[in-house]
Amino acid sequence: MTLLRSGARLLALAVLLAGAALPARGQCSMCRAAVESSAESRRIAGELNRAILVLFAAPYLVVGTCASVLFRRRIGTFLKTRLLRRR
């Protein structure tokens, strides 16, 4: 059971790292045109893009964490009641 759990964690980490390595654009074309219009703002365009992607991912992480905690509690309760009935 722990081997499966560690394998799933390793796979999730690999997918996360692969997704972070890929170039992604978080800006719409109008925002990118506004940011890249001057020399000074072209330097911060990469950081702005990264910040947009981080802000985009945060709600999904919160909802996913809450869902996994609730799911684990429900499965744990279910397994405890099933195991107690067998005895």
C-alpha cells in the first residue's frame, strides 16, 4: 500500500516538474502587447507571466487539498466501520 502511495506521489511530482519546465503563457495577447511595449516593461514580462500562472494555480491547489482531505476522511470512516463489522 505504501509503495503504491509513494509511486503515485513520484508520478505527481514528475508531472508537476514537467509542466513547470514547459514554456507557458499566462497573459492574453492584449496584456502581452501592453507589457512588451516599452524596454523597461519587457524585462519584467517573464516575471509577470509567471505570477499570473501561480495565481491561476492557487485556487485549484486549495480545492484539491480540501477534496482530498474530505475524501480520505470518508474512506477512513467507511473502512473502519467495515473492519469493525467483520470482527
